[in-house]
Amino acid sequence: MKYVYQPIVDVDNQSFIGYESFVRGDGGELPGELFRQLEKERKVASAESRMMAEAAACGKKLLQGTERLFLNVHPHSLLQEIKLPEEIDPRHIVLEVTEKTRLNSRELHCLRKLKAQGVHFAVDDFGCEFANLDRLIHVGFDPTYIKLDQTFMGLNSRERMRIVIRNLRQLCSDLGVVLIVEGVETLEQHQELDELGIRYRQGYFYSRPDNAEIIHQSRRSILKRVAGQAVPPLYAL
């Protein structure tokens, strides 16, 4: 397994709030392929605890100050004991739960136990399929972050996209939830989000996922892009 990281940026302070970790198989397999095989073998929870520990060990060098490591968690793992990485203070860990994840009493019990240890939660891919607004008000879950699915930035109808993002920003603000917009790939999209007042963002425009050492060495270049400065692309698209 290898682990890559993508910065999540704060354009107001021109800084990082954290890094999302992605796992890749030794043959380049994407997470979906890896977890489908683990589901067949019924090894999801044990494998995920190990992968989170490895992702934390590789990624802890990135974290400065209050920055957090965002780790994706498989729905099946919520029904079993997730072993948190020992390498990072739980207060600097964000577990990303997709909006399709069922939150019944058993899952909520697990989430409460993790929250009691200081862990934060994010609703990932928000608005992609189920648009479960109850994730924003579910007693016992209380996500710190909502990550708007990257498909919204690719919508052909820009005005509709703007209406959705503008109103979701206000809703999250009223509820005290941090909105992160994913899928920012161009300078035009970056500028569009400036106009909409979106502070927290993630996407290829700032940085593609890469190993921790490369991301660490690229901090200055990434922050120039956060500031909207014209700098050479970090990667050839």
C-alpha cells in the first residue's frame, strides 16, 4: 500500500487546515477496488485500522499547529471497533463518512465513542446521491465539516451551481458547520468561489494528491496558488 495526501486550504488566511489521505494499492488500485476485495474477505475493519495507522505515520510530518489529517472510513467499520492511529492526537483526526452511510443506533454509538476521544467528523461527497440533510442535525453525530461533492464544480449550469453553493454556505454557517468545496480544478473556479465567499477548498488547482514529502516541499508553491497568484502548474494535467 502507498499513501498520498491532498491539502485542504483556507483562502482567507492563505493556509492549510488539513490534508486528506488516500490509499493506493501496490499495483495502483484505487480505494474502491481495494475495499471490494476486503469486503469479500470480511476484513474491512481490521484492514482499515491498519491503513489508518500507516496513513497517520506517513502523514504526521505534514501537520503543523492546528492542521488535521482527514481519513476516509468505510461504513462497515463503524459497526466494529476502529483502532485510532496512535501517532496523532485524536483531536487532529477527522474521519470522513459518506452521506450514504447508515446512521442507526449502533453506528451512532460508535461515533459517540470516537467523538469522546476528540475525533472530528466530516460528511464526504455531500449532495452527490442521497443529499441527507439530516446529517447536519443528527443528534449524536454533529459533523465539524461538510465536504460538497466535486461534481458541483463541474456543472454546466453555473448559475444553478452558484445558487446551491451560496445557500449551502449560509446553511452551514447558521449551523456552525464548516463547508469545504471539493473539485476546484481551474483558476476560473477558484475566482468563482472567491465571489461566493467560500473560504475552505480542495482540488487539483491547489495540488494533486502526492506523497507526504512532495506535499511538504510544495507548501510555498501551493500557498501561492491559494492566493490566486499566477504560478506554473504544479502538475501537468
